Amino acid sequence: MKPVFIIAEAGVNHNGNFNTAIKMIDAAKAFNADAIKFQSYIAEELVLPNTEKADYQKLGSDPGSQREMLKKYQLDFLEQTKLSDYAKKIGIEFISSPFDLKSLNFLRLINVSIIKIPSGEITNIQLLTKIAELKKQIILSTGMASITEISNAMDWLKLEGSFNPKVTILHCNTDYPTPLSDVNLNGMDYLKNYFQTDIGYSDHTIGIDVALAAVAKGATVIEKHFTLDKTSEGPDHRASLDIDEFTLMVKKIRMIEKILGKYQKKPSGTELLNKKVVRKSIVSNTFIKKGTIYTTSNLTTKRPFLGVCASEWKNYLGKTAKRDYQKDELIDKE
């Protein structure tokens, strides 16, 4: 089984500050995430003027429209290019979610290897078909989406059969933070069976428990927001992990991977060392004289497993002893 691909979602938690974004890349590398993800957008291309914020966006930001907020937290393409170069330099994958065609073209130009499609764009056929043309690995979030909408998105990404992309579908709920009653991790199993592809989880709950449960259920990708300061202004900080929490989550995920092991059942190496001392052999239950017929009275089974395995019990009943046995002697193999 491949290791879980852990995405540290920076989102807009840099608050539009390039230096903060650099620090977030350093942090993600330090706590051993596989990738750090940003958001690539041009506010004017993304949202109409005077569009209201979502409720969760209102809690952590200044009054004003959604466009004004997004404009404030926007990183320009030159800054994002520098972030991508820096991430490559220190050895962590740079990912960004495109929210408009210009931003998608920018990600093409800097040659990202993975395109992350955010939940809000799952019905954007214009964007999805352009993403498919890039022939990149795709991660698709499915928050707010019905199974029909996800199916349509998968069809659009296939470009009418001309290209079969590697798509990982992320189960997701876009309420920030997501109530535990709305998590529905069994939806991961449904999506996996329905689409026959890798499934992951984009987690917007508080804490790390749900992400760990998703790994135990077979998530191949975990995406989770993090922040350098939960008290900062901005829409996502309060539902994000801090550095210590994200560090713990990564350690726990790697521990769960060891616990899950492989899709097989066989004794482990450590178990084989115990086999002789905890399994049983067929032994004499009384003194047995040569020529005596073995019965349930004069035979029994006891540890250790150094002679005839207890599984041969029925095969020895009715046989004749070929020598004398004292009580508690191992019966010879015949």
C-alpha cells in the first residue's frame, strides 16, 4: 500500500503576505507533509462585485464583500512562482487550486505536477475541460456535490475518452468547521465503489481525529488546513491546525499506516518466534507400552510445539505405539 499523501493546505492563511507564505512552506516541510497547497486566483476573475461572504468567512475577516476579502489575500503570479521555486528547492511538492482560466494557465507555465480542483469548481465545465487538456494528475474535492455532479465532472475530465486521467476523489464537506454529524466517512466507501478510483479526504473538522479515521478507512490522500496563528484575521484560521497539531497528525497517520499493514493475512516474523512455545504437540497422557493403541485416554496435547502438531490428533487415534512412552513424552512422528 502506498503511503498516504498528506497535503498541508495553506489556502489563504498567509493573508496575502509573501513572507508568511514562505514560513508556511518551511513549516510544512518541517512537519513532513508531502505537499503544501495554495490557492491561485484573480479576485476579479473569480467573483462578481458585492458578492456576500459565506457565513464562515464573515466570522474571521473585516466587513466587506467576498471580492474585497479575496483581493486582500491574493498572491500574484510572480509571488507564486517564487513560492513554487522555493518549495522545489527544499523538497516539498507545490500544489495550488486554480479558480479561473488565467490562474490555470499560470500553473501550466510553472509546470505543477498535480492540479487540485476545489469543491466550488466541480460544476465548472469550462475550467474542468481545460484542466483535462493538461494531462496532469488530478485531485478532485467533492464538497456540496451530488453523485450526479461528481459523475459529470469525471466525464468532463475524461475529454470524451481521449484521455483517462489519474483522478483521486476527495470526500469533503465544505462547512468550516464541519460538524461531526455531517462528516459521513462511509461516503468514502461509496465513492470508491462507485468510481473505482483512489479516494481521499479533505478535512474541515476541528482537530485530527476525523483525518485519522479517514486514513483507517483507506484514504490515500489527506488534505488539512494549517495556520501559523489561529488568532489571525482571515476566514480559515480558526478551523485550521496549528504547527504542533499538524505535526502530531502526520506522526499518527504514519503510525496508522504501520498498523494497517498489507492486504494479506500471514504470520509476522515476530509471531513465528512464539510459534513453538504457544502451540501444542501430541504427548502421552499416561505411561504407554509399546504396541498399545493410541486413544483419547492415553494421548493429550500440550505445549511446546516440538513434535507432532496437535492438528494431527485424529490421525493418531487408533494407531499403535512403536515404543514405550513415559507420561508427558512427545509422541514420535509416524
